[in-house]
Amino acid sequence: MAKSGRVQVKLRSTESHYMYVTTKNPRTMPQRMEKLKYDPQVRRHVLFKESK
């Protein structure tokens, strides 16, 4: 059976220590992922950046 090729990445908030775990395809998206998502600790949408 073939592997899916997707890897799990951690997205950390730029304003607190909150973290999301998601997946991405490294072939189509080799750069680090950045998303605007809701941070419940600061109660608003903030930028989340991929960390190692």
C-alpha cells in the first residue's frame, strides 16, 4: 500500500503558547505554513506559524 505523503506539523501562536496540530503535503508546500486561526487564550484570531 502506498504512503499518503502527508506529514503532521505543529502550528504555534505568535502571541501565546497555544498550539494546533495539522497535516500538510510537503511536495506541494515546501515552505513553512502560516495560518490565521482562533487563539482561545487571547480570545481572538492571531497568526500561527509552523514550528519544528
